[in-house]
Amino acid sequence: MGKGDKKSKRGKINNGSYGKRRLRKASKPVTASASEEKAKS
């Protein structure tokens, strides 16, 4: 269980991949008011 282990979190960080052990950060959802302001300007 180390840097070479594809199933561990440390191995995924080292390999630069994602999965169940290392989830990607969810992008912030765009609110309706923010998109309306962009359309006006």
C-alpha cells in the first residue's frame, strides 16, 4: 500500500488519476442570478 498501489489514495495522487478513493472536487453550480447578471452586461 504505497505510491505504486493503484487502488490507494496515495497511489492515485502519485499516478494523477481519480476514482472512488480520490474524488474530484465538485464544481460550483451556477446560480440563476449570476447568469442573469452576465446577460445584462
